[in-house]
Amino acid sequence: MALQGSIKDFGLPDIFQLIGLQRKTGLLTLKHDDDTVTVTFENGMVVNADSNSKRIEDRLGNLLVKQGKLTEEKLEEVLQKQKDTLQRLGHILVANNYIGQKDLQTALSVQVSQNVFKLFRWKVGDYNFEPTEKVEYDRANFQPMSADFILMEGIRMVDEWPIIEKKIPSMDIVFRHEVNPSMIEVASGDDDFGDSKKAPTNKIRLSADEAKVFRRVDGQRTVQGIIDAAGLADFDACKALYDLLSRDIIAPTGRGATAKEAGAQETQASPALGYLLMAGALVLAALGFLFQMRSPFGVIGRPPLLQESLDRLLESVSRSRLDRLDSAVVAYRYEHGTLPKTLEEVAEEGLVDREHLKDPWARPYHYGPTANGFVLNAVDDAGKPLAHALIERAFSGPRP
């Protein structure tokens, strides 16, 4: 028996949790306007996700070209070989040494993640899950993703997108460097800036993702161009751009001459979606009983697991809100040159919704400026700070 309906009535968190808990194998098809995304599950794990607007194999080839890992001519050769042999594009690329296996694995992971996480920004749509005995996917080059991981990342993304879009409202914005690339060191030491262990201590330290994005900022590429060249998911690349912007490492220099490449992709995330995700999780336990007798997702005798999953989800929402408040306070400092006295001031600026000043249990977060930064805490029912939910941020100096 298939599971089908509207995501307005039964949200994505519920669907992914049920499939994950029951370790189902099959195809989950979701439709919204002209877009259709098919997510493939094996034993409750996501192993593929394809969109009718941009199939993974089509986008994969173009992405590798934009990253400079493949030329247009080589791509044409590969596509012709695929047409003649009916083999997977990835297999042809690796077997013929067009790219390395690690490059293929990274590209596939990014593409599947893109297709899955964009679903969490849909407000409406229909879904249908069809169980199957087995599914096909690139087992040699794709690492299955758990439903729990997707839920946590999806909620984090939905919670943080609005504040990122406050600074990066369009995919056709162009940025320039505000610091000399020679002043950069990479925390992981795995990018082109050199070994961070040997770098001088006065250099600006970036994460690997931030470094990838920084290297693609050239005063000409648009945000979409940077995303394509860096080989990162939209959210990860935009988050890195936002962090670089907040630290005055880059600055906007205008808009791209051709916004067409980004305009079709631009969407507006709504904070309300975050509330829908949480609300969907809260009613999961009640809905579970209805599915016990009528669907292949019955969880008879498993209420404790559902409660544990729900608790983890709510804790993730709380942490996500705390992280978003952290970003909002940093953004406030970026705009005003000083820290807010209270979190209410951040909400008044529109950098965060007032609902996010409290955790899912309606307990207000604690905020306090320090000598060179600020501290953020979640609190317990007695109002005492929780040590495991603490953010302490220090700035090296006042914003110029």
C-alpha cells in the first residue's frame, strides 16, 4: 500500500522519519508546480534524488565543466559514449580517467543533497511513496544518507536561509576581495592556500568551504557562478559567503551582467516553513497510531523510538535557533558597528523572527555582551544556562 497525500497535511519530517524508522525501500515522489523530485530510499537511507527540471547526470556534467575538471569537448565525448553504451555517466568519467573517483563522489553527494534539501523549502506539494523490493543507484560512488541527518540539516537550512538572504538576496550579486589572498590560511590545510601549520599566526583563518568560496570570488562571478565553480551545495556556499561578508573579508561590488543564470533558481525561503516542520514533528506520535493499521509504515510497539526521535528533532530546532541568533547578532554588529544590548533589538531590525527568541519549549534564550564579544545560552526550566547549548563569540577588534 502506497503512502500519499499533501505535504501541507503530513509534512516532510513525518514522511522521512516514517521511512527511516521502518527501513523502507522504494521511491518517494514529490510534486510542486512544474517540478518533480524523486527520492530513492534503500533500507530507510536516501541513496539518490533526481529532479525532472535538472537530472543529476545532466547537471553533473555541466557542474564538472564549470569547476574546470572537464572541458566542453570532453563532456561531448563522454555523453556520446554514454549514448552508445548506456552506462552510467559517472562510470564512464572514472573508467576513462576523465576525473578521479573522489571528484565523482563529491559531485554526486552535492547533487543529491541539493535535490533533497530544496524540498524543505516547499510550502505546498503532493507526495507518493511506492515500496519496492530493490532500487538501483551508484553504489560505488555514493554514500547513503540517513533520514535523521537529512532532517537535522533540512531544519537547520530552513532556519538559517532567511538571515542569509538578508545579506545575499539574489544569486546575481558579485563580490570582490577586501583582503589580500596571501593573508588567508586554511584551517584544514587541504586547499590551495598551503599548509596551515606553517602559516604565520597573523593570517586570517578560514574553513575549507570558506576557502573554496573565497578563491572563486573574483569581482566578476555571480553568487551562482561561485556556487557552480566551488562545487558546493547552494546553502553551504551561501553560508560561507555570508560568513566572509560578515567578517569584512569580501564585499559586494554590484550585480552580474546576466542575471538569467541565477534568476530562474532564486526562491524565497519563509520562516513560517520552519514552524511547519516543527509542528509536523509534534503531531507525529498522534498520527503514528492511524498508520499502524492502514499503512505499510505501522510502528506497532515502537512509541519510545518515536518519542526519542521527536526529542532529538526539538533539540535540533533549539540548537538551530541558537545558531541563527548567533548569526543575527553578528549581522547586527556588521550593520551598526556595535553589539545589540538585547536580543529584542535584533528582532526589531528584522534579522530574526521574534519566535526565535525562545526555544521550542517557550523558554527565552539568554544573551549577554562580554568585554570583547557576547555569550548565548539555552536555559532549562529553572532559567539556568545549559552548558551543552552555549555559544561564546569573541571579536579580535572593533569593526572598522
